[in-house]
Amino acid sequence: MTTLTAQQVIDEGLSNWRILVRTLQTCFETGSFAVGADLVARITSVAEQLNHHPDVVLRYPNVLVTTTSHDVGGLTERDIALARRISQVAAEMGLAAAPEQVGTAEIAIDALDIPAVRPFWQTVFGYVTNPADESELSDPMGRGPTIWFQQMDAPRSQRNRIHLDVWVPHDQAEARLQATLDAGGRLLSADAAPSFWVLADAEGNEACICTNLDREDS
């Protein structure tokens, strides 16, 4: 099955959903655990009908839903169909979506010799090779952030060698950027925007605000 680009997914008009890395995610405001459990039960029924199963997190005030096609490591028409059906189910229940609430983070580690350092990070976190991208490490329980390694050509003592990638919905990126600057952040680079912006705190610790826009692999 063909993997869809980020723009192809956006063009589908799934207003309740946002793309984060290789997934579609949303949040439904349920207001209670019982209503959330009912929504999860209905999502389960839809998933069984379509034979495509999302990750679902049930919390007291909301339900978080994530879908991706693991066999191809990205988004496909299966995810589009599932997202549409889940949105229909939520609408029938009178539940509002809050896609602006979704987000995820990754840890990026600069390394001169990636094979030499990778086993350390895999073991200390208890991670496995990411099925969607063998260059990454992921939590087998889906709880912690993905770890990826950035190839260095020479040591860079003037900056940190670990930074965080904070993925946000594409339509929330500029607001998050401005809020971060207002909180004392410094913009180091916008050369790759809207794919990502590089920022630092007052002591030089770096983070990137990332979206799925304008990426060769999206």
C-alpha cells in the first residue's frame, strides 16, 4: 500500500486530526471516564470492522487516538478511512475534538560513531529498534519518546550534543514558537521552517519545534 505525503493527508480535510511524525492523532473531550469508555468501545467496533487498529489512551477528561500503518511505516488510505469513521462516531456522541492538544517529542543525540553509542542508549532506556524506522529506538510500550541519532563529522564542544524535537500540529507551530520566545527562548535558526525551528533557553540548551510540512520523507 502506498504511503501518503503530509500534504496528501492534509488535502483529505480531516479537520479533527493532525499529523505528527508518521501518525495521525487527535483528542476528544469526553468530560468523564464513563463517556470516554463508551467512545473507546465504539472505536474498537470500528477498528474491528476495518481491520485497522489505532492506539487509544483513555483518561478521565479525554481520549487520545493515534493511527498509523505499521507495515509501511507511515500513513495510508487505511488511516484516512479509520480517522473519518472515528470522527463520525465522536460526532454522533456529541463529542468535540481538540486536535490542538496533541503533540509528541523525540530525543536527538549527536554522535561521531553511532554504532558505538547506540547500544548504550538502547539498553539504558530498555528500548527496541523502531519498526517504522530502523535508524531509531522506540519504547516497546509506547510510553517514552523516540530516540534518533544525528551523524556528526567533528566534535562540537560549543553546543549540547543532545536536544529535544518537539512535534506540534502544523497549524500550532507559529503560536508555539512565539510562546517559547516570550518565555525567554532564543531563535537560533529558522532556515528549515516550517519543517523545524531551532531554539535555545537562556543557558543554550536546545530544542526544535517540528512539523510535518516541507519534509522530503513526508
